[in-house]
Amino acid sequence: MASNRHLGRIIALQTVYEWNFRRRSSDKDCDLQEILNRNIARYKDTVDDKKFIEKLVNGVSAHEKKLDNTLRPVAPEWPVDQIAPMDRVILHIGLFELLYDKDVPPKVVINEAVELAKSFGGDNSSKFVNGVLGTVLRNIEDESLSKKEVKLKPQDQISADK
């Protein structure tokens, strides 16, 4: 199942990358669902979890602006439009899983994104992806901890009068 999910992420990566490329090239016939269906059909004999791929692709496309807004503060020296297109797609998939898919452990999400970056990105892509997603995970964990802080009830507080 794990290797099938890895293949699913590769198919999602190919799909979103092509969709982004064709949109930036002003391709008027660019249809995300058509690209997705073609890519899934290409691997139909080896893919079991079609829903997982669809969730990744449709989630990334639906939340693209929010994913970009999440990237900005954690990679301030890299404006989003200057991040290599492949790295940006890998980051979008990883961010989508970290923020919206609680079925996959965060460390698995980051490891999978790093593996995609090693296979499909540039020489330093894996380090960049690891750093960005690691920072996002730490921010999520810090936020989660601050929400879980114990609040004292009024009767438990120590009064300055005593």
C-alpha cells in the first residue's frame, strides 16, 4: 500500500505540474480532470487508490492560493513565483497533506515530499522541500500546543491579596 501511495503522489505530481505548465502557457484547452483521468488511466494496472490521487490533485487545485500564502512566510527569500515549478508542485502536495489530510502522519508526508524532490527536482530541491515542510510542521505543532495550554479557573488563580 505504501509504494502504491508513492506512485499515487507521482501521478498527482505529474498531473498538477502539467496543469500548471499548460495554464501558464495560456492553453485554452487545459482541463485538470482530463489530465488527471489520462494520467490515472496510464497507470491503471498498478494503481489501487485512485481516490487518494484525486484527493491530492483536487485538493491542491482548490487550495492553491492558501498553499501559496502558507509558503510565503516560511520561505521569505523565495517569492512563490520564483520557486522552481517542480519544487512548488511538490511543496503544494506536501502542504496540502500536512494541512488537510490527517490520515497520513506528518513525518511520512515530509519524507515522501523529499523523495519526490530527489527524483524530480534539482540538486538542492530535497533540502529546500525538507526545510520548508519541516518549518510548517513545527508551526502547526507550536500552534497546537498553544491551543492546549491549560486555562486556570477563577477559583484556582492565586489572588494578589493573599
